Amino acid sequence: MSVLQQVCRQFVLLVCGLLSLTACVSMDDNAQQLRTTIVMSGDLSQLPPSAMTYSWHPQLQKIFVDSRLDQQDVLKHMQNTLKKSLLSKGYRWVEDPQLADFQVGFGVAMGTQMTDEQILAAAGLVAGLSTEGVNTKKYDKGSILISFFRPLGVTGQPYEMMWRVLAQGFANIKDMDELNVRFDELVEEMLLTLPATQAVQ
């Protein structure tokens, strides 16, 4: 056997060995829970350049959670997390919608049997994060929707949506500290593309 043939044979054996090793690698629990999918639609450029204040959308503050979580606690946590993330970009929450430059709506589904089809019907978006290979006895699939709407217009007319983003990820509901950290990180990631106001640029 020539030297070239020996080198080629060793190379083939090395590649086969690496492929075999790679095939044995499996995703651990930590990697499973860090999987996320984010989809968005609309145009953030529709947000007025001078916009600095927002209020909550009067109808779109929806929380769907099972008995392991308190609905009001999740609502308050979502509001506080959004306020913190938006404030970091210079946007201030105001209670009076007449003083707001835009409205923010949101929805959260965690620990429920809400299907992607139901989420699509309710949110108009679907992230489609697969549960394949995930320990569903330990991790629950959660969904978060954030939507921006134009300021108040004609009374009785529907609000016009400018932009929305939907994210899905996995979290351990039994560990509230871990759940809150994952929740806050995901909301921050969802708002990464939101431009900062002139006040913080």
C-alpha cells in the first residue's frame, strides 16, 4: 500500500470516527429549555419618530395559565417586565391612553394545552416550536405575544396594529426563579429590534 493510500485510509477512519462520536451526542435538559423561536410581522417604522409614551391596549391583555400559576401574578409580572424593557429604550408608560403615543397589547400562554392552531387563530402568528426531544414532564412550552397599536382614533373604531412579535420557549414552571429569568430574557429578546427613542440614543 502506497503512502498516499495509507494517508487516505487514516483520513477516512478519522472522519468515520468523528461522525460516530457526533451521532452519540444528545441535547441535555439545559439546551432543551433554552430553545426559542421568534416570529414577527408589521413595520416598526410606522411608530412615529417622536413616540415616547404608551399605554396598555384596553382589550389585549390576555393570560392563559394552568392552576400551577396565578393569573394575576403573571399579568403583573408581564406588565412590569414590559415596562422595564421599554423604559430601557426610552419609552414611558402612561395611565391615560389620551396621552399615549401608541398602545401595547400582550398575551401569555403557559402550562396550558393551547395548540399552535389556537395560537394562530388568536394571534395571527405561529412560531411552531417543536416539543420533539423535550422532557415535557419537566418543561412546559410557553408563548408570549407583544403587539403595538396606533394611538386612539375614532371612538368605536378598531385599533390599527402596527407591529407584533410572537415567541415560544420552554421553562420549568416548578422553579419560579428560573421561570421569571427565562421570561424576562425572552421579552427583552423580543424587543431587540425596537429602536430606542432620541432620549437614550
